Amino acid sequence: MRRAEQTPDHGPTDRLAQWIGGAVFCVTAGLCVALAAPAAHWLDSAEFAAAAWELGNAHPPGHPLAVLLGKAATLVPLGSIAFRVNCASGVALGVAAVLLLFTIHRMADHAWTWLRPETKAETKAETKAETKPLPLPAWISWTVATAGALSFALGYATLFQGVRAEVYGLNLAINLGIVHLTVRYLTRPRTRDLVAAGLVTGLGLCNHHLLTLAVLPAGLAAVALVRQVPWRRRLAQVGFAAGAAVLGLVVLVQLPVRSTRAPLINWGAPHTAQRFAWTVSAKLFSRTAERSVKHKPTSRVAALAAFTAESLSPGIVLAGLAGLILLAWRRRLHPLAVLVGLAILGNSGAAVIAGFEPDNPDSLGYVLLLLALMSALAATAITVGLAYLRLRPGLGGGSAALTAMLVIWPLLSLSDGPSRADLRQAYGAEETAWFLLDTPPPRGLLLTSYYQTGFGVWAARLLSGARPDVDHVHRSYLSQPGYVANLVRRNGRLRRIIDGLKRPGDLSYARLQQTAPRRVVLFEFDDDTYGEAMIRHSVPLGPLCRVVPTQERSPAATNAPSAPDRLRTSKRQWRRLEARLSTTAPDPMTRMVLLWAYFLRARYHLRRNDCQAARWSWDKARTLGNPRDPALVKIGRTCGF
């Protein structure tokens, strides 16, 4: 008897699979919810929470699918609005863990179908020497699949994407959905699986198109190698899948529809064709990709390889490579090998293009599919190996013992991942935003420059209604299409200040003099775009700086940083902020933001030729960061510290 042409469809319809899948989901999603940040967090999390609440358009490519699902999460009466959106990432990560579980089980089952040994029939009456297929023991396959899925899901790189509002948990669920549905098609070619994969691909393009497009060639190449389906039928199936993908792209309509209502978060204001193309193409990040490709791409590849080995352990990486070799061993398994291998290469390439940095939590989100598929390959190799071992005379007990020992695999991740991803006390971003908004007097003007500061202010104003009397302009975004027009439409008081501006440098000291005599203007120092006049005619006020109007520009006012009253005010407010951050949110991201703030403050005083004032911030930056950092060393040499 010939080997089965198709892997039996044991999938998620099996009752055992449903129970195991439910357990994996509850463990993963439950842990993420338990460790989730209670408020808006750093990086892009504050922006996503605020955009979900108002159905705004997040930074390019807009991420409308993530915003819509985040909005649905805000309807759940559980904690603050930001906490609800943070938990949505954990739920998406739980779905991803279940999809990885089913993908591992189906891959191992399909591999065993074509790699397993067979026993000859015992009766001589059978003239064709039929053979009996040896099934893959369910207790081995489900144990290994569960261990592999949980080990990946509970690692720090994965878990950190499920405890804060981000797109990477959702993106992982989408990409694993594409892979899982394609694996189903490869093992049992049915049109519905390919059409479902197309629909999920379209939805993925509405979330993070770069990471979704990185998987698409792998799926198409794998389908092209399915020889048991006539090529005309395959073309028809791919056509149906393409139609489903176009249907999924309908979610993009949210961008122009919401833009017409001028939400606060409205990147690109994409209700015109040109600005819509700018937003969804993510042209904003094209320079980052160019720099990544041109400057030391080999070092980023090496960093990615080292990070993969560190996250999964060298043993799992070697087992994953062995799994890929196993899939390439038989011709019938080549489509599966091509699917997984090209998906890993595509995801790795996308991470390198985006500028992979192991210390950046967002960079870790780019490599989740790579880690997941390497875990799947390792689990496939382990499953096949244990099943073969079980068939050896006298080694059945050893196979069972080794299978039971696999409980150690997820425990290794559990011992480190949750403690590093714990954000239960992470109030740093919220504390910072509230403090900055508390600093200006009524009708003041606040100019922010650092993207994390701007996101935090957006979240504080939208989610908590903080300081509606203070006008806020994020100076770094003045060059973004539609930003000025959208902000002026929302707040007519800003028309005289920012109308017609096209670059951050256009909002200069001379321009602000038109409003500084009538209102207090505070700005967040930016070493790249602030001119000498703005720096020279300003005084520090805690973490911000105040623009000094022309009528106050007397020698005493110009030298105000050295005056006792100004110095005491600056130190008191800055130390108040530092105390809040260090006691309420002692997480690594808060430490990084504090380090950046201290460095910029030292640079501010250096630009004013006041090394004595720069010393305190320089010392703080050296304490929080690396004293040998070239930027800090340069300040020390300039001032003779």
C-alpha cells in the first residue's frame, strides 16, 4: 500500500486539540494580562492607546486594523482605557501561541507521514507486499508541540509585545495564521484554506505591511510546488485567494474616513489621494531602511543571529536547522521546507532592513516570526526523533522519559521572560506626560520634540482630558504632510503660530516672539533643529525651557539660569520629576528616557557655553548610562570634566 497522499486532518476539530489549544491560550494571554502596563507606556504604546480611543490614524502605515481592535478592547469594562488596549496585545499573542501549537503539530504529523518506517504485512496471502503505516503517537506530538509553543510564547522577546499596546502581537498572529493555513493546504489541498490565507494576508497588510509582505513569497512558492493539484486548479485557487486579500484591504478605508473628522492623532491626514499614499506606504521610514542597507548590514545580520541563539538557546537553533534538513530530505516535504525556510529568510530580511537593534523592544517585534518558526522546526525534529526512538527495541521507556523531560523547555522561558516583561508598576510615561502638562500656566504653549514625549502628551489629553487650556505642538512633526492643517483645524488659536510652516526650524525664536509676550512658551530642547537664538534667549524650567520675550531680555534675565531663584525652581521641578519616575516606574524604558533627557540637558547648557550648569546633567547621564559613550565623552572633553 502506498503512503497516504495527504496528512490526516487531525487539526483543531479534535477535542484533545481544543482542550490543549484552550490551555495554551489561557496561559499565554492570562500571563500577558497579569503583567500588562496599567497605563500608557513608552515607545509607541501611548500613541496606540490614544489612537484606539479616538479611532485616530496612528503613525505610518496607519495600522487601522490594530486601531479598530484596540477600540473594541476599550469597550471592555476592565481598568483604565490604556490598560484595556494593552491587554488586547496579550489576547492577540495568545491567539498566536495557539496557531503556533497547531502549526507544529501539523508539520510534525506531515513530516512523519513521509519519514516514518513501515512494517510489512504479516499474511502471505497479500501478494503486493502491502505495508502498515505507523501513526505518530499523539502523546508525543502534542507534548512537544505544547512545549515548543509555550517556550516561544513565554520568552521575553515575545512576552514583551503582549504587555503593552503594540502591533507586533497582532502581526505575529496574522503571519502565523498565514503560515498555518498554508501548511493546512500543503497537507490537504483545499481551496477554503488558501482563500482564508488570502483574507488574512489582506488584513495583515492593514496592520504591518512590511512584515506581512515578507511572508507572501514563501506562501506562493510553496503552493507552486504542490504537484498533486493540477496547475490550472492551483491558479484558480490563487486567484480566489487574491480576491479575498483585496476584500481584507477594505479596512484601509478607515484612514480617509476618520481623517475627515480631524482626530488629534491623524498622521498624514490621509483624506486626499497623495497623503493617503504617503501614509500607507510608510515613506516616513524609507531613510531608516536606506541607512540600514548601506551602513553595516553584515553587523546587523550578525546581531540578529546572536540574538536568535540567545533567545532560543544554541541547542534549539541547531534542532531547528535539523528540522529544516528533515523537511528537505523527501521530495513530498519540499513545499513545507520552502514555506518555512523562505518565511524565515523574509522575516530576517525585513528585520535587517528596518535596522535591527537587540536593545530596542520594537526591533524584537520584527523577529517574532523568525523565533516562532525556528521553534516549530526544532519541535518537528524533536517529535520525529522521539517517535523513531520509541520504535527501537527496549527504548520505548527512554522515549517516554525524554518526552516528559520536555516540560523543562517552557520552564526555562518562564524563569526569565515574565520577570523582564513585567510592567505592572510602569507608570513612568503617564507620570512624565502629566508633569509636562502641569508645568505651563493657563493658556500656555507647549512645544515637544521627542516622539515619546509627544505620544505621552497625546495619551494624557485624550484618555484623561489633561490640560485642555494648554496648546500643544509637536515641533518635529511640522514637516509631516497634513500635520499643520489638521492641528489648525482642531485649534484655531494656533493659526497665527504654525500656519504655513513646513519644517521644524520654521518655528523659530523670531516667529514665537509674536506670541511670547502674551503667553508663556515652553519647549522641549532638541539638539538637531533648535537655532542659536532660541537657545540663547531661553531659560531652563525643570525638564523644559522657557522662551524669554524680547522685553525681558535684559542682562539679568539672559543670565537667569545662574540666578538663585531660577536655579532653585529648575532643580526643584527636575528632581520632582526624577523622583516620580524612579519610585513609580523603575523599568528599563524609563531609565532610557531619563538618560536621554539628562544628555539633552547637558547639551543645552553646552550650547549656551555654560559647562558649570552642564556638569550636573552630565554626571546624571553617566550614572544612568555608559560612561564611555562617545557622546558623553565628547561633552566631558569639551568642558574639561
